[in-house]
Amino acid sequence: MDILSPLGFAHLIALAVALQEKGLNSNAPVCSSWVWVNRNTAGRRVDRPLGDETQRYVRQANCMVERCILLILLLMSKGVFFALEQPRGSSMRFHPRFQWMLQKHKIWMVSFNMSPYFGSTTQKPTWLWSGHRCVQKLPEYFVFEDRETLDPEVETFTTDVRADGSRAVDGGRDLKGTQAYPPAFGDALVQLHADNASEIASDFEKFQRGLARARANGSSGRVLESWPGARLSSVLRALGKA
């Protein structure tokens, strides 16, 4: 399923709508243009988080983040416990819509390594954001699984020397293959959600009551905003709505 295609994103919206209230969602936007190894090529900086948008893959990554944030807003409206994952140090958090989400909503974050805690073949330092505070209990579910030994022939990075004598680092041919989620991480998320289901449900009911009171008082605070970076017009055209 391609979140960047009009019908692919429409299908994801439909799946989010169909997801059970107070359910569980885990997502991880493609990180390749947001991590340090690609930051110079993508042209991303703290003061220029959208990077060099003359490059197609950079524009696509920016759009993907904006669409993911829209999906998260929909999931939050259903009381869904979402987990948004990125490698530690990812500059995705500086994307304007990511910052908007952090400012408009209470979001919690936990930092950990996939190894040794979940048996990943590499250390894989990770950040995980969620709309519910119980995400910070994730360390209680660490299992300290032994990890598989990484084959010495596996190439996770390459180095080169530029014409000016400076060194360049790039992702190796096997990098992506070493970054898959270990099964123990998925098991931990499922158990974390199950163990905190009553608290998640209670908080969602409080949210619904507060929203109902605001609407009754005519002060729901609803503000219509355009999301040009999400390219929603193409989605509407594909659905015959525009």
C-alpha cells in the first residue's frame, strides 16, 4: 500500500475509520531522508526542515510525514493508541506539521534501543511518540533477548573521500535489511496496549465529554486549515470528489 498514491492514502483513511475505537496503531514513516547519514544530501537542517525540495524524494518524504500526521489526528479522534517510530536523532520532528502536532496535542515520547531489549541484530536507537502517556511504560516490557550475530560481510555503511579531502558516509547495500522491527518489539506494544486498555478508554471518554461540552457551548475551537503539503487535491480527484 502506497501512502503517497491518491488511492493508497484514501485506502489508509478508510482503514483508520474502520479501526476499532481505542484500538492500536503502529506506524513509521520512511526515515531515509531524515537521518544523519542523508541529511546533507537531502539538504535538511533545523532551520530548513523541509530540505531541498527540488529533489523528488525529499518532496515525497515531506508529503508522507504530513499525511501521517493527518492519519494520527484521525486515530486520536477515535481514542486509538498510536505509536510513531523513528530512529533516534531523526530530524522528522522538525517538520512543521510534526511541530504543529506537538504544540496542539499532548504527545509523549520514549527513547530506547531495539537491542539488547528486543533482540534486534543492530543496536537501532529508537524514538517512539504516542498520544497516551502509557507509552512511557515501554521499558517495563524489555525482554533482553539475545540478538543474532551480524554477518561480518553485511555492509551497513560505506565511506568515501571527497575531492576536497573530507570524508563522506553513505548507507550500505544491506542497511535497510538490518533495520526491520524485531518481533519482540511488536509483542511488547500489543501487551502494553492490552495492559493499559482501561486507562486508555477512560481518558478517551473524558476527551469525548469535554468535546461535547465545548460543542454545546459553541466553543469547540474548530479551525479550518489547508494542508497543501499533504496534496489532498489529488486524493479527492482520484475519488471523483474534485
